[in-house]
Amino acid sequence: MHDEKLLKQSRLQVATDVNALVQVLQWFEQFAAPLLPEKLLWACKVALDEGFTNAVIHAHRHLPQTTPIELELKVFPDCLEMRIWDQGEFFDLQAELETRLQVNNPLDEHGRGLIWMHELTDELSYQRQPDERNCLFMRKWR
């Protein structure tokens, strides 16, 4: 059962720029480091890195660099939730992930980030929102 008592949350909006990853990871560290054990912090940081990078490189590849990517972190007593909203085309994350897991070629860089996000988090989804954005959701239990 999920404890719904929100302990802390933060939001960040950055441009579609892979160089903004430095700002995203600094924001994450400042927010989460005091609250999470090192192993959990590392897993979530890698998953967030992959999710953000995928939004820039894949979801926003045909969009202007000024297109915003929004991120949110929420800490509960029993988990950390991370959300990344993009404005790109929707894709079926579960189908792509199943394909990547079946191929399971560690030398194939395409899709490796999805596998890492899947392995480093306990819940992973990608859904189209009513406002026409997509939301990548990741949850890691403590």
C-alpha cells in the first residue's frame, strides 16, 4: 500500500537542450540527496537522466529548442515519484520495452535507456495527457 503523505515536492522547467541535463541533475541532487539513501539516489538519478535525455533526443527531435520540458519530483514516506512531461509524438513505451527486452543485445545502444529505466525503477509508464503532452512516470519504492 502506498502512503499518500507527501513529504516534499519540486518542479523544474527547462528548454529542449541536452546541456540542460546538468541543471536537471543538480536540481535532483539538491532535492533528493538529503532524503534518500545513496543506492536509491543513484538509481533514481540514472533513471531521471535517461528519461530527460530521451525527451530531448527522441520526443522533441523535431521541435524548437525553446520547447519546454517539465519535471516533477515527489517524495513520500515509502517512495520517490518522478515525472517528465514532453510535447513530442506519443509512442507505446510498453511495446518498445518488450521488444528491447526480447532482443536483449547489450551492444545495441538504441533502447538501452528504456531498459535501464525499467530495471532501476519499480513502476514505469508513459501516457498521453489531456493537454496533448506526454508524461513519463517513474516510481521507486524505498
